[in-house]
Amino acid sequence: SYFNGWKVGGIGDSYKGDYQITQDTVFVLDMVSNPVVTYMVNGKVERTESVEHGATIDLETVADTEAQYYNGWKINGVGESLKGSYTVTKDIVFVLDMVNNPVVTYTIGGQVTETYYKKHGDTIELDSIPDTETQYFNGWKVNGEGDSLTGEYKITGDVNFVLDMVNKAVVKYMVNGNSENTLYFKHGETTILPTKENTE
């Protein structure tokens, strides 16, 4: 308990320091229980402690996990998350605020090939896929839609990168009605046409 002052007649406000006497007066000691600090993690009470009124406590920093990052502690589970120190003047409940990291997945040929977590705001370098004989790598479509992207991408939420491979143009060289050679080219590439010896 801590000394909160003196109550006149045991009621009303508590007073400390100077008090002007104007009549018969009874002062009743006002001792108040020290505030209780409760820490909750995943909906369960992790621990409680009694601290002196006005004491400054250091809020524990919790290690990030792969799937979540530490955002602080919320008073009674609402409002802004707090980090650092806090001055306690009444009973209080701190609820751990862990935020889910966005899930990043890569999908190739309809199959998820890679899944991992990244922090919101992190920038990643998108994987590059080698061209095949008949297709070239055009990039990744975010959630399978829109323009294909390559290079860096800033994570703002869960995202699925869907591989965008484009069929190459088929070039055939026909000689006397038969296919002599078949080649594949990216759109816009140039080729040197072969020469043939003259025949009589």
C-alpha cells in the first residue's frame, strides 16, 4: 500500500501538505493498495505483479518469430501499442501485440513451390527463372493478375507471385515442303536467315 494522503472525515479527496483548519476536524489516513500490473499473452495471464504507485516499469521486448513480429503492448488490448517504459498509477493490464507477418508464396504451374514470411514494408528481390527452349521468363504476376514484375517488390500484405512464362515464337525453315530446322525466339528478337547454295 502507499500513502495517498488524509481524508477529512474519511470521505472525499485526500490531502497532503498544508491544510487550513476552520473547525473541529478528523483526518482519516488514506492508504491505497499498490497498483497491480497484469501481462497477458495469447489470451492468458502470463504474470501479475504489484508495483509502487508512480513507479516506472520497463515493458518487456518479445522476440519476433518467423510468422509474427513484436509490435509492443496494448493497454487492456486496445489503442496504440506501447514500447519502452510506462509509469503505473492504477491497476493495468498489458496485452502483448504480435502482428502477423505477410505470407509470401511463389506459384509455378499451379503449384505453390515456396512459402515464407516477411515483415510488412520489407523489400524482396523477386526470383528469376531461366528460359526454356520454348518459353521465356516474363516475370511474376502479383496474385496472378496485372502486369508481370521483375526486380524488387515491397511487401505490404500477403502476396502470391504467379510465374509468367511466355511461349517463344516458332520459326521453321521449310525446304521442298519439309521442315529442315525449327527454332524458338523471344518476341522482338532478330535472326539471321541462312543462305543456301544455288542449285541448277
